[in-house]
Amino acid sequence: MGLLKEFKEFSVKGNAIDLAVGVIIGTAFGKIVSSIVNDIIMPPIGLLIGGVDFKGLKFIMKNPVTDATGKVITDAVTLNYGNFIQTTFDFMIIAFCIFMLVKTLNAFKRKEEKPPEPKEEVELLKEIRDALTKK
């Protein structure tokens, strides 16, 4: 019974729930950023470099084997470096977006934080210091 109670405490704790919410929101945010990358940012970049779609870039290591009718018996072996370039580019944009989001949140957090009030001892020591400097 102790294990079940421990699991219940763990799963209902704020940290586990916060983590679950973060994962769900992160997944949704990832879809938004992926759409921005694939649908908005990559088309102009592809146009600038001559209409090249990164995902289509590949090096054919072995051509496909076909029979007399043209039916593919064995698929081609390809090195799909375009997918790697696209995935790397997607990662860089997603990482930058998350960086900007965290930077913005930290700026808001700093504005909300007030400097701590000085303790009574510190105020008293300041008064003593000021009194001594006047003499």
C-alpha cells in the first residue's frame, strides 16, 4: 500500500502536473514553429537559392533495380542529406524562438521582482554610519 500512496503523491504533486502541461504546450508550440519554418520561412529561402527544396537533396549511392516492365524490384539506396539540412535548419529556428520566448519571460519576471527590503539591522547600521560621518 505504501508504493501506491507514494505514486499518488508523486503524480498529484505540482511538479508532475506542471511538467505534463509543459509537454503539452511545448508540443503544440512545436507544431506552430514547424509550420512557420515549413510554410513561411523555407519557401523564400528556397526561392533565393533557385527553388531548391532541401528535402529533395540526396546522393544516390545505388540505383534502383527494375525488371523489363519498369517495375522496381529493389529500391535505390540514397544518402538523404537534404533532410538533415532541413532538420538542422528547423532546429535552429525552433531553438531561436524558444530562446526569445524565455528571454521575454525573464524580462517580465525581472520587472515584477522588487528588491528586498533592508533588514532593521542594516537600517540601524546605516543610521550609525551617517551619525559618525557627521561628527
